[in-house]
Amino acid sequence: MNYFKQFRVKPGSRVQLSKIDTSFKGEHENHKSALPEIQQYDRKIRDLQYLMYAEQKHSLLICLQGRDAAGKDGTINHVLGAMNPQGCTVTGFKQPSAEEADHDFLWRCHKAVPRRGHVAIFNRSHYEDVLVQRVHKMVPRKVWSKRYEHINHFEKLLTDNDTLVLKFYLHIDPEEQLSRFKQRIDDPARHWKISESDYREASYWDEYTAAFEDALEKCSTDHAPWFVIPANHKWFRNLAISHIVTRALESLNMAFPAPTVDIESIRKKYHALNRAEAREGKVPKNKSKSPK
Amino acid sequence: MNYFKQFRVKPGSRVQLSKIDTSFKGEHENHKSALPEIQQYDRKIRDLQYLMYAEQKHSLLICLQGRDAAGKDGTINHVLGAMNPQGCTVTGFKQPSAEEADHDFLWRCHKAVPRRGHVAIFNRSHYEDVLVQRVHKMVPRKVWSKRYEHINHFEKLLTDNDTLVLKFYLHIDPEEQLSRFKQRIDDPARHWKISESDYREASYWDEYTAAFEDALEKCSTDHAPWFVIPANHKWFRNLAISHIVTRALESLNMAFPAPTVDIESIRKKYHALNRAEAREGKVPKNKSKSPK
């Protein structure tokens, strides 16, 4: 199977979320049987990330979108768990600050894109400006309707600068959302984060569906594809995303840069010398007594 | 044992690094026997980090210093592996950019301190300005000698704002450093990052020792302690740091905030209602067919 191809929103195609199975499981029945495959991707992702860091040519931007409780946080934990955290940044885009709102809608996102060799994950993203802002009529249609094109141009700027842009919509259904809300209610350690607004947002389900479908249709491009990931099963969501990230990184055909020094001469000059010095007791004083 | 107490540089005390065993192993003989204890701390750290995030009162800043190959990167991987990466940022402080050099030495570090509820890890830190800058005489003594006091004032500002500041010096000896350099030479995937300057820096071993000792003595305060961590054994370094971070977080006596809503009324209003709606087929269309 090739989830890259299967879940990618083909540029120019129509999206009907109601026709896409939120509970898709592919070849595995459950988490246990999928685990070896997930771990295999995760090891590859770590190696590829290291290669990307070493090569200093590409960078990777992952945008996560989805309704409340769709699993954005869980996905980030999973994907970052596979990576070296030093080469990654995660930026959450909530309600804009006063300073952010005083700029164009892409300003705060542009500041957070990954530097060369690095990975950035957006927990929500510039797409919020064609989702929540549209659904709640925070800006008029003539403003949000122009944003799709701005987004495509912005993402082209990034990909032309060798940033790989992957966008995931985590696809759950209303029953799954409600059941996840319920789990929070049933767990005292999560009571502090329950708010009635989650439930109010859920009542805009259809409006959000329309807004998501528009964003997916208008902004899944050859350079920056959208993927609709069946996400009722958390393990399948992780499997599919790890699979797609692996494939995408592999397609970059990266290679380690050549060493900047002559390794053999370094080896002779320092590692021979220092063994001799050590024998003569010339190394500095604070040596360990116990053998390693 | 209490590594918090054992490895802390007592404010006002003298530090002689040559007297501190770089190969200390405590109660365990090897990684295997230490692993259950390390994992226990790591689980606690994750819970405490979550509590800190929920409570939104404290934050945590971890500064890592040490010579080349002392294990700063490995420590970050380990500590972050125990945490939720979304609540953490890692900032590396290498040679200052032109913009950074045009400001006071604390400017770039202040920008990177953790926000409330979050964790920040500094890979090298503001201490570079009393280490490399002093050893290589990049600024005159009258400049660097004033910096210790600025550092103490800066860290007091942070701790007064409920940031927990923990500073770790990773203590290895020259043989261990050379052996780690050698491992890089012997691994083709790491050739690209070998530079002769690592070896040149090593020849300033004693000058760095003096500079580290001064920093540890002058800047280990009651509010922001320094710890000297025996780091020849990577597993012991991880054990000791996880132990100290756990203890320090526990001492904050954090608690979950009270819920902002009445949980029972939410339960009745939405979870009862929605079950009824579901029975009447009122929930939106795209429901999953397969049971979860």
C-alpha cells in the first residue's frame, strides 16, 4: 500500500469528507499488529532527519489541522518521539495576540517556518484563518476568500526554498469526538481543561466541514499536498502519518556532505599523538581512576 | 542517595574539578541495572511537566554546559525523551549572529527563556560569555569579569518570576573526550561534522577548567544552583540529571487548577443529550460504520 498516494488530496479534485471512512484500518486489525511497522517507519524518520540536518539543504514543515480532540497533540507526541527534538520546533497557533492581529495573517506563521536542516510542526496553522475566522464570520467573505491564493503563494515560496511541506487533516467523526470529550469528563486530571466552548464549537460541525473541504480543495497543490488521515483509530493515524513522512523524506534523495577535513590526517595527528602523550603522562591532571 | 545535594555546588564554596570523579557510578554497576530507576524518574518528570503545564504558574529552565563531546546533545535527547515535546523548547547558543553581537550578552538568552508552564533547555547558554570569550580573550577581563554579577541578577529575575533554574556542568576527563572524538573518526556517518577546531579547543583544557571553576563558584546561588555531573558514563549522567530534575520539580508542590466549569452539568447537558440525539439519528452524517 501507498498511503502517500491513497490519502493525498489530488490537486483540483473535489473533497467530500462524509465519503471518507474515519475508521479505516488498512492491513492491520489493531495497534499491536501495526506496532512493528510503525516502529520501522519511526527508525527511518530518525535517520532521515539526521541526514537532513547533516546535509543542510532541505527542511520539513508539517501542518496539523483537525477538529477539537481530533488528535493533533497525540500526533505531535508520536512524530516528535521519532525525531531528535533538537532539530524540531513545535508552534501552536491559537487566537492571535494583539501584535499578531496587527499584521497580515501569514506573518506569525512565516516567523515559525523551519530553518535549513530542521523540522517545524504547526499545531493548527495559517489555515485557521480560513477555518475558525470563516465559520464565526470574524472577517467578511471578501477577506477570507482571498486567503487561499495567498496561502498557495506562501507555500510555494517555502517549497522553492527547499522546504518540504506536508499538511494533514485528522479526520474523525462526531461520535468519536464526543467520546473523546467524555473521556476528559471521566478523568479528574483533565477537568481543568474542559470548557463549554468545545461543545459549542462542535455544534458548528457542518460549517467546519464546508470550510475544511474548501481549504483541502483549494490548497492541495503539487508542491504542498494535503492528506486526509482517517483518525478514529489513533494507532492508524500514527501509522499513516509516519508512512507518509518517511516516503516524502526518502524522495528528497539526500546524502551526507563530504568531510571538510582529511580524516586520515586528523586520525594520525591527534589520536596517535595523544596516545603518546598519555603514556608520558602529559595529559591534564583530572583523569579518572576507575576504568570505563 | 540524594544527588541534588551531592552534586550541587554549595553557594560560596570552592570548586576543584580535578577532585571530582568523572567516572562516578553511585549504586549501579552499569546501564542495565540503572535502567528501571532512570525510567521511574522519567515517568515522574512527564507527570510533573504535565502538572506544571496545567497549573500555569511555574516554568523550568535547564542550562547545559560542558566541553566538546561532554554529552550535551545526548542529555537533551534523554531529558526531552521523558517530556511532552510540545511544552519544551531547545535553544543552542553558538557563535552570536551579527544582530546578537550588537546587543548585551544576555539579550539572546532572555528571548529564549521558557513561558509560564513550559520548559526551556539551553544547549550552552549565557555562560559561554564567561567561558569561550574569556579563554580566547575575545573580550578584555574588565568586560567578562563583570558578567558573573549580571548573570546572577538575570537568573534572580527569572526565579522571582517562578522559573526554576537548574544548571548542569557535564564533567568528563580528557581521555574520555579523546575517546569520543575517536568514535566520530571511526564512524563514516559522522565524518561530515569533524573539524580540527575541536582538537584545538581541547588543547585549552586547563584554561577552560579555570573558567568553568570560576563560573561554578561565582554563579551557583541559592536561587539558581549549579550541579557538577560525573559524565564519563552516559547512563549515570542521565540518571543523575533525571533524579535532580524530578526532585526539583517535586519541591514546587504543584496542583491541578480547579475546573472552570461545573463538570456534572456539562456531563448532563451534552453527554445525555447527545446519546439521545444519536438514537434519533440526529448526529451529522459522516459516522463510522465499523465499531471502534
